[in-house]
Amino acid sequence: MYKKLVVVMSILLFISCNEVPTNTINVEDIQQLNSAIEGAKPGDEIVLANGIWKDVQIKFIGKGTKEQPIILRAETAGKVFIEGISNLEFGGEYLEVSGLYFRNGHTPTKNVIAFRISPDQVANNCRVTNCVILDFNQLQRDNDDLWVQFFGKHNQLDHCYIAGKTNGGPTVRVDLKGNQSIRNYHQIVNNHFGPRPRKGGARGETIQLGSSFTSMSPSNTVIANNLFEECNGEVEVISSKTNFNEIKNNVFYMSEGSVVTRHGNYCVIDGNYFIGDGKNENIGGIRIINTGHSIVNNYFYNLIGENFRSPLAVMNGIPKSPLNRYNQVTDIIVAYNTYVNCKSPWQFGVGTNIAQKDVLPLSEIRSARPLRSVVANNVIYNKVGDTEPIIEHDKADGVLFKSNIINNQGVAFKDEERITPSSFELTQVADYIFLPIGISNEIEPYNGYGFEAISEDLFGNSRANSNSIGATIQTEAKDPSILDKKKYGASWYSNEKPAYEAVTFEVTNATDLTAKLTEARAGDIISLSEGQFVVSKSLVINKSITIQSSSNKKAEIVFEGANNTPLFELNPYGILTFKNVVLSGNGTQQAFASLKENMSNHFGLFVSGCEISNFNYVLKAYKQTFAEEISFTNSAISNCENGIELSEETNDKGDYNVEYLTIDNCRFINVKSNIVDYYRGGYDESTIGGNLLVSNSTFENCGAKEVTNILLNTRGIVNVAIENNVFKNNRVKLVALLWGAKNNSHSNNKVQNSGKILVEENLKMKLMY
């Protein structure tokens, strides 16, 4: 009996020693929250009441322990809404936040969530989990901030959904300023980074690890098991700028950018998926700068980008480069990767700019080629043969190629010493995932220095006993479900939206037009009856909406509003599709214009089959505004003082007002100035750089007051095509001045009494660095 009692007491003692006592503190407002935080002890759980918490600046300070963290959580995950001018800052040890939803607001500081209170009071061993940050943007695009900023050591961001950042600044940044934040071992894991819209300028990374001036410091940050979906902010989805980081087992899905070792050394990029659509040239892979990186076990599918956005871009460096520019690539390993239907997947000497030496200082010339690097044990499969699987923008003579194979469908290419032709086939494992079969005995894997460290394949299988080239060993593979969104992000949130069936509102008068615009939901249609609509006040467009004539006979909108006001005021989220309508003004107003300020999100405009006359501006986009797309098709524009004005981003930092501008089958008659004025200044390579297509259109008697003497101003825009147009009797010196070194072209245009189209190979632009 005594022995039994001892055993029972021992068990009870063991249980009691391992229990983690908790003290739940319920709070309903910021005062109660601050009081609870001030008195919090290890093991306490502070519970925020469900509802809207507006204009709250939370300073979460405390000292928990590993066994007994201090927890701050939502009463119900996803039902505590942080809104208005709000943020969250950590200071202390073993603190955890979960279940919060940041929306409808912006931070009053430079970060929404910061792992520090001050430079001297940082967070260590703290965690943010199961939270959402959505569209929490500053009112002005150039007001940069960070949505999550890491300081301290051993902090973690996991199982969160973060999307919709439109203002400047990386979404997430790890900072290393100060010894308290070096060798930090932060974890960014199991998150869903949802769509980040194109920004139209630099400073749009999704994750940035360090900065140029801490780039020689060790960070040891891990980014793993995340989904990056349509992260399109700029050319760098992840920008690694410190040493010893690991980017592993992530999925990059339709993201217009790349994983980039921008500064710093010894980054491991292992077991990631890069999924494109075979159409969008802006979807990238991995771009390499600096020393000692290991790029292994990655899978690339349907990527057709070039240069900075190619599947593998190995850059030239600047000799004796300063910290904030491009260091030479040396001592890298690119091994055991698989490329399926990728155009020219390996590109070397990317960024070489020796041809621009006349307009760039010597300190900007990228002439240092990669050295002491190995590309080995990789597999390339092309459904359609590629004549250039390797592109050398500059010589890749410092790169050793070993045991690489390609099925190029018998199409000849010039690099057979570097890649061996083969006839292997693929087997489909899942959507987007096709793996080679029948290659295990075809070629022996190269065993280079350090290759023994590559011990597993893409799926985590051991390479020890059955190794083969490519991202996966030759074994039966199961669907890894890489796009199952339940695996990533907050458990309570999904960005999948149910299908919506648009409602059509029939409108017969101007009063009803204003009312229905307010009533309509995003995606609805306003159908105008025949006749005239006299509008005296701007119509606000703050959602996706279509306005169109109800019959073949076009409705007419006559605008009698005040001078310098727009008929259609394009607000944040305002995307207007405008079809088969006649617009007229009194010569002093704007047909379409963005807000002058507080454009916290993008607008868009699609005009087709319309007649527009007697306006001061057809379209006026103000500074710090951005549209992903603007198009004018099958329309006539006449007797206007100004045309399409997209030129207020004159800070020459690479910013511009629209990503894609299309003018097709239109007629411009007697538009006096700024017929098309589309501007991007500064030598910036972080973005797509703007796209202009002017085709099948007529320009007649335009440019009478154009001070630049250029009809179509495209200064600094990277992609310009002017084709199949007629230019007649336009009083200008030049129809266009194109940038030969970029993707600017013209063809099949008829020019009569309108100057000429001039191509200048290297335009002089302002340096940004």
C-alpha cells in the first residue's frame, strides 16, 4: 500500500510540475489593455474583446518564459479588428500575439508591427501568429512604412495572411542595426503572402533581409514553408541583404519578381517552387549577386522571363563595388534543380551595361563576371525546343558546368558541352508539377566540393543511397499540395472570394445615375438609356464598376461642373470600365482624374467606343497615384486642351503613374498639348518600368501648344511600342523620342507634316544611388 501511495504521489507531483498555470485577463478597451500589460506575469493570457479597436497604439511589454509566455490574443480569432491609426510594438521576452485583424487604417509610425519599443528595448523570443494584415496602407504612396519589422533575436512570424500593400516599403523587413539584432535566427514560416499589387516604383519588396549597410552582418534568418501569391510589388519578392539566410520550401506562385541575393553572402535557397503561366514575362525565379550561395533542389515551371526576371539570373558585378551596388558573383553552387518549359533558363552576365559607358560613371559599370562557380546535376525539359537554353549577356567563362541534361525535343543548341541532350520524359505529379523519369542511370551526378551537404531532394527524400540529378531523386512521388491554401496563413481567413453575379441598373436621368453609383456593388453595371444626362458634380468611382449605353445609340453625358474638377473622380479601388458613351465638357474641366491626395490604393480606367470632347484634360493622374491598367480603345478624342497626363512623378526615383497604358484604334483631333505624357525618371531596375502601346490610331492637328515639341512623351518608360499609326499635320518637332537601349520600338507608322520619330540609344537619366 505504501509503495502504491508513493507511486501515485509521484505521478501527481510530475503532473503538477508540468502544468502551465494561466491567468486569463479579459479587456475591453485600450486603458484596460494597458493596465493588463503593465501587470502581466509569465503565464498570463490577455484576451481582447471581439469588436473594432480603433486608433490604438499597443505597446506589449513584458517578460515571459519559454514555458510560460505572456499571450495577447483575440477573444475569437479574426473577430478583433485593429483599425484607424493603430500599430503594435513588442518589448521584452517570450511574448505572443494571435488572432488580430489589421484593416481599414494605417500605422502612425514606420511599422504596423515592430519587434521593439525603442533601439534599447527590443523583443527576443517573441511571436506573431494567426493574424491578418490587409490593405493597411498609408494615405500617400510615397509615405513608406513596414508592415512587420523585426529587431532583436529569435522572433517568429507564422501562420499569418498579409496582402495588399500599395505604399512604399517592404512588407516585412529584418533589421540588423546594433549587436542586439545580429545573428538573430528569426523565423518567417507558414505564412500566406497574398497579392501585393504592382507599385510603379522601387521599394516594393515582400520581404527584405537587412539593408545595404548591414549586408556584411550575419542574420541567419529562415524563410520557410510560405506561399507567395502574386507578389508583384517590384522585381525582388525576397531581397536577401545579409549573410547566412535560408530560403527553403516556399511556393512562389505567379509572382512578378524573383528571390534575389541582393547583398550579403552564403544564402541557401533550397527546395522552392517557382510557378509561372508561360505568358507573363515578368514572373521571375532566382537572381544571384555576391558570394557563396547554394541554389539547390528548386523546381521552376513555365517561366519565360529574361534578364533580371529569368529563371536563373547570374549577374555581373561592379569592380570594387560599394556596399549598395552590385558585388561580383563568386563561389556559388547551382545544383540539383529542375526546369520545365522555361525559356532560356540560365542567363549569365545579367545587368552588364558596358554599352552605356557614355552616360554612366565608371563606378556604375557592371563588368565583373562570375568566378569559381559550379552549375551541376540540373535537368531541363522543353516541350518546345529552345535554341538558347543558356544566354551569355557576358561570358560565363568563370562557371564550371557538369552533369546537366536537357530534353530539347531534338532542337539544336550551341551549348552541348555544358548541357547534354537527352530524350527523357516527364510524369505529372500534380497541377504544375511534372518530374523527369528514366534519368537515374543516364548520367552520373557530379560530386563537387561541398556537394555532400546536399543530402535531401525537393520532397525531403534522402540522396544517400539512390541519388540522381534534378530536384527529385527517381522514386515514386506524391502530390505535395503546394497550392492548398489551408497549409498557409491564418486558420480563420481565406482570400478565396465566392463568385459574384453582376447586377445591371437601368438609369434614365442624372439624379438616378448618382444614386445607383452609390448603391451598386463592386462588379455591377450601370446601363444608360438613350438621351442626354446633364451632370453638375463629380461622379465618385470607388469600386469596380461598368458604365455603358444600353443601346447602339450612345447616351451623352454633359458635364457642367466647376473648373478643374473631374466628371469622373477616380478614388482608391475605383476601377471604371466606360463603354459607348459621348462625353462633353466646357473646356475647363477634366473628363477623368484621380484624387489629388490620399490615394491609398490603385485606380483603373478602361474606355472603349466613346467620344470625348471639350475638356481641359482627358485624364489627369496626380502625383503619388497609380493605376495598374489604363486603356483607350475605339474612341475619338477632340478639341481638348490636354490629353492623357501621367507625368507628375518627377522625383526621378523610378516612380511612374501606370503600369500598362494602351491606346488602340483611337482618333485624336485638335488636342493641344500632353497628348500622351507618360514619365518615369531615374535609372531604376526594380520595376517593370512602364508599358505603352499606341497602335492603329490617328493623330491630327495636335500639339499646337506642346512646350516639349514632342507629341508622345515617353521619357524613361521601358517598354514602348508605336505601330500602325497615322500622324498628320501635328505642329511638333518630334512624334516621339524613343530609348534604344530599352524595349522601345516603332513600325509601320505614316508621318506627314508632324516631325519624326527619333531613337536615342542611351538616354541620360538621373542616378538614384
